[in-house]
Amino acid sequence: MAILEILTLPDPRLKQVSEPVVTFDAELRAFVADLEETRLAGPAAVGIAAPQVGRFQRILIVDVSGRPKTPNHGHLILVNPEITHWEGFAIGREGCLSVPDYTGNVIRATGIRLKAQDLDGASHEFDMEGFEARAVQHELDHLDGLLFVDRVVSRRTDLYRRKVYKT
């Protein structure tokens, strides 16, 4: 396994739309293992999408199980994810491995129904809410060439320089 290089803004590849996965094989599993290792190496990253490391396929990983009292489905590897229903909306603060210097306020659906495949190509459906729904929407945006900064309410009032903590 390897920690992959994360593309960061203003890299134009981050705007590229990803293609569906059609081959479910050992190479895909090896890539996802590297993607997970890369996520775990990031500072407090709850998700990562394949385009963030320069692979333009519809693959993402989300795990919000480390947040207490957050309803979730645990560690999810989602291949070819698609939101089939959404409801409600809320503003929330988001950050991103590909935009390391900023956080911002973004409007997202508060509840979603998601259809996706696993690493074997089997289909699954998930009903998600709250922070897990927000995290999946954030990562899914990467698959369509969008970053949270493209969705901030106002770049003037809702984009914040990330605090740097001394170690």
C-alpha cells in the first residue's frame, strides 16, 4: 500500500468529470487500499474521492464513525455512487484535503438516498442523514469536478482561512 499524492487547488485536473467503474478486479482493490491509506494519512479526513489523487473514476470512501452520536453506516467504499433522492437543506462548515488552506459554509441536503456498488460490483442502497449525508455529497462532488469552494454561500463572507495549529 502507498500514500498517494493529493491534487490541490488550483490544479485544473480537479475540475475533470470522472468515468464510471466498469471493471471490478484486483487492481481496483489495490487502488482502493492505497486511497484508504491516503485518507488515513490526511489530517482528520472523513472522506476521499479518487479524482483527488488523479484517478478519474467514480470511487469514494467515507467513514464518519469516529464522530460520537453521528448516525452512520460505518466505513463505506462507494463505487459509481448516485443520489436518487434528497430532502431538506442546511448550511455547514466544510474543509477538504484538496483545499488545505480554507474551510467554508456550504448548503447541502440534510437527508439523501444513495445507490452505489461495492468492490465486487454488487448494488446497495443507503439512507443517510446529517454529517454522513454531507460528507458523501462533498466527496460525490469531486466525481463531477466540483470543490466545496464552488458551492460556498458567498466567497466574501463564507470562506475562511484554516487555522494553523502549532505542534
